[in-house]
Amino acid sequence: MPPTSPLDPIYHRTRGLHELNRLMSLRREQRRLQIETYQFLAQCAKRKESPCQQDNSQCVKRMRYSGPDLPEDIWHHIHSLLPLQDAARAACVSQAFLRFWRCHPNLIFSWKTMGLNKVPHKKGGIVRDYNNKVDGIMKNHSGELTLVLTSNEEKYNFPCSLLSNGSGDSIQSLRLVHCSFCPTVGLVSLRSLTRLHLSCVCIINTDIEYLLSDALALERLEIKRCGEINCLAIPCLLQRLSFLGVFGCFGLQMLESKAPNLCSFHFEGKQVQFSLEEPVRSKNLEVVFPNSVCYARVELPFSMPDIETLNVISSCEMVDTPTGPGKFLHLRYLRITFPTWRFSRAYYFSLSSFLDASPFLETFILCISQKEKHGLTFKEPICLRQIPEHRHDKLKNVKITGFSAIRSLVELTCHIMENTTSLECLTLDTLCTQLRCSDGNIDVCLPLDQDVIKGVHNSLLAIRTYIEGKIPSTVKFNVREPCSRCHGW
Amino acid sequence: MATGSGAAAAAADAEEKESGSRMITLTSNEGKAFVVTEASARQSATIRSMVDDGGCVDKGFPLPNVDSKTLARVIQYCDEHGNKEAHTVDERAALAKFDKDFIAELDADKAFLYDVTMAANYLHIQGLFALTTQCIADTIKGKTPEEIRTAFGIEYDLTAQDEEEIKEEDTHA
């Protein structure tokens, strides 16, 4: 045993060397064993012999590689399931395993896996040590790559030499987390790249522009929290790009997409960034920012006229959803989620403006995430606000989760019931959680506090008082209550 | 409902059809026929696409890359996952327990484990493939290179140059 402590980086170095020395001394012994192994494998080959040509060639291959008894692609898959430390250790097993390690697709370097202990007073040195270690491994790497580094002060500079001289052209998927990336113009080439994911990566406008102009096979692009980017323009050259996700890039001021086949667009950030200069021919959109419901209702009929599926998530809405001139002539699926509760109690009815602007809507889902505080007293009647000429004859499914006894919500539900001739199914879920053990997504339902249970009683009373009587017999009506098994409902 | 045991899947009784479920014949490379429910056979994406394409359901499907012993074991898995429901917590727990016992038994015989893995790969049975490859990966975890070589019968074939490179990586490191 080396005299150093396992917490000291030297320990790990020495251990590596120690391991290697042991291996080298074993080599002579191994040579002798080799002969025996060949005999053994020959036997294996014999056992597996079959008249089938394919099988025979496999046997020959097995003998030649004299290694693991499975095809290499399956071993690659198995190797990719290993945690980094195990994968690195297994590199010393054989040539085949060394090859698997060189292409190990998931390089996730934490302080711990690198055998480093982050000590505050020598942080600078440790960071350099960490970056050197990563570099040592990266230099021999090839193929698909997920490189996840630990956040630190000196960002590791991704070695672009890995992607130059044609070696980048075989890579299909690249995922980089916490590093800096400066692809050199003319050197880095990623012609087969179909998926690019950059998260917390230091990359500047001109570099990402260059990267995108070259990656013509790109199908999926995800950019998360890359603060240096302030302008993102997706060129029309990216004919195959179908998914674009931009999340939390708070430096971004302009976002533009000319990719002709973009069908899914996800955006999370500040509203000001989301100004689409030209209409985007995307059919699916997910937007997450404050006031996104209002924005979507006013702007999207013009900036995304082809939209078919819309998923809007908004943490707050400053004003009621306005009525306006634009119409969603292709919208079939609308889902609105409010993960917080910062809306006036009169807000919900204004969402009917969205429905009224979507004559071909088939599915409407509303997810509300908080409990009601001041519900209906159940004494006053609900008088429907009369809005003429808004009949829905395509809407088939309506689901409201987190339904509670709030007047404007009851009014919205009644408005839908009164004006929809095509409705097939109405589901009102009295809980805001989608997770129930009976649906199989969790083993035991989450506990409910007393306020929630009281709220559920009120919601059920509101449903019975105001809604149940309005539902035609042709509509399948589901009221979802708390779980009977977990909450003894 | 078809019988749960695949090995006993009434190889000879191709006629024995139960109401509401089509039966499908799979033939191993040794020519042995196995009759399974369609639900069981559909666990394999390969067979599923052949059935959906209107392939020769009546004539059955020859599987030239799978021997009888392996096929019987693969069918055991498909029967369990194809014929049984997994809606309630208890049903899912029963399936998880089946998987655990199934893989524990396979793990004892590495050569057979490889055969089942290759069959799962060839037949595109995703759940079974994930189960066997994870089992092999788990065997590698936490072991020294020498232990891995012993466990899988692998010979040491690294060249001096490979060693130099590993050393380089490790000391750089």
C-alpha cells in the first residue's frame, strides 16, 4: 500500500501506477494463459458451430478478438452503463475494453470521481489539477460524447482538436456541461452531428454561429444557461432541425429561427427575449416565462400561424387574457399551466378568450397548482356572462387539474359546458398533483394537509352545486378525488 | 389466457387456440416450434413489426439465430410481461420480482446469459435487453481489471504502447 491517504491525489496516481506495474509483471504469466485461453475459445467456437454462415463468421471474430463473448456493439452498450470510475478502471482489462473506454459516451467528471478533494484554501491548484486530469482523458477520446464537468472558477476549455481533422465528422451526439467551447473556424467540423446540447457552456455569438452553419445534419438543439450568448440565429441551412430548446439564457436579446422544418420550439426565460422577427413555421411550441399566456394570445396568431400544439407555462399574469383580433386556425391542443398562485380570483374566466380564438381546438388542459383560499360561499347563483357567437364544435376533451371552488373557474367550466356542442369528456381533478399511485407513476400518493382536504370538500360541493346539472348525458364526466388507498377517501 | 410457463408452451399443440387471443409459432434454429400468445410475441419489436406488416402469422416465424434452449428462456420472459397485467402496485411488484429471480438464475451461467442477451438484441425485446446488459454491467462494477478478466474469461492483450498511453492518462491525471 502506498503510504499516502486515499484523500490525497497522489494516492490515486500512485495507485494507477501500482496497478500498471502489477499488470506488466503479470504479462508473462498472461502470455502463458493466452494459449490456454485460445484453446478454451476454440472449444467455445466449436460448441456454437452451426451451418449458418453468419454464425461461423461470428465464431471466427470471437477467436480473433479472443475477448468477451458478445458482439462489440453490445459491449459498447454495457460499457456505457458503467459509472465513470468503473469504466476507467476497466480500460486496463484488454484492448477491447480500452477501446470501449476511449469511446465511453458519458464522461461525467465530478471532484470525487477524479480523486480530488476540494479544499478551499488551495482551490486554484485543485481546479488546475482537475482540468489537467480531464485533459489527459480527453486527449485520447473519440466518438459520441457527453462531457459533464463540475462547475468551477476556471472553466475547462474543451479541446477542439478532438473535433478537427475529420474526427468530429463521425460524431452524432455532443453534450457539454460546464466548460468553455471555442470551435476554431475551419478546423472543427461536425457534419454528422444530429444532437447538440450545451449547458452552462461559455460560448460566444460568433462561435455558435459558426458551429450552427457547419452542423447541417442537426436535428435537435438544446441550449441551457449559456449566458454569453445574446443573439441566436438559426440559419435556414439547418433543414433537418426539428427541435429547438432555449432555456434560461438570460443574456439573450434576439432569437431568430429560419430553420424550415422546425416543428418543436421550447423557450424558457424572459419575455423580452422572445421576439420573433419573422413568422416561425413551427407546429409545436412550449413557452415558459411570466405573462406568457397574455403574450401567446396576442402575438402567436401572427408570429406562429401554423401552430397546432401549444403548451404555455406562466408563473404570473399581470392582466386578464385579452380578447383580440388574431385567431389560431390550426390549434388543436392547448395546455395552460400555472405553477404558482399569483392571479386574481377573477382571472380564470378570461381564458375563455383563448378558447374563443381557437375554432379548431380539440383538447384543452388547464393545470392549476395551488389551493384556493377564499372560495365560493355556495349561496349566490352563478350567472353566466353572456358572450354571443362563440360556439365550439370541435372541442372534445377538457381537463382541469387543481380544480377548486373559485367563482371565475366555475364560470369558465360552465362557459365551456354551455357553448360546446362536441364535448365528449370532461375531467375535473380536485388535486393539483398529477401523481397518483393508481396511475402507476408513484408507489404511494403524496400526503395531503388539512387545508387541501378542506379545499377538496369545497371543490366537490362546487361541482355538485354548479356543474353536475349542466352536463349532458352524452359527455363522459370524471371527477378525480384523493386516492382511496393512501388517503382513506 | 395462455399458460405462464413458456417452456411448456405446448409446442406440439399449434391448434390449441384460446378465445380472443391469436397464437403465433416461433421456430428455433434447431427446428423446434414454440407456440405463444400474440401478446407474448409482441414483446419482441422484430416479431411485432412482422405481425403488423401482415407477415406469415399462420406459417409462423423461423428464428435462425436463436437456439431452442435460449428461445424457451426468452419466451418465459415474454409470457410474463406480455400476458400479465401491470396496472396495480401489486402486479408491478410481482413483475419486478419475476425479473429479479429471472436474472439471478441467468447470472449463474455467463455463456447462457450472453446467448439470451444476443437473442434479446436480435429480437428487439427492450426490457429483456436492458435487464441482461445491466446485469453484466453490475458484474463489472467495483471490480479490479484482473477480477473482470476472471469473471468474463478475457485474456490480457494490451500492448506496451497501450500501457504507455494508459500510464500517460493516469499520471497526467
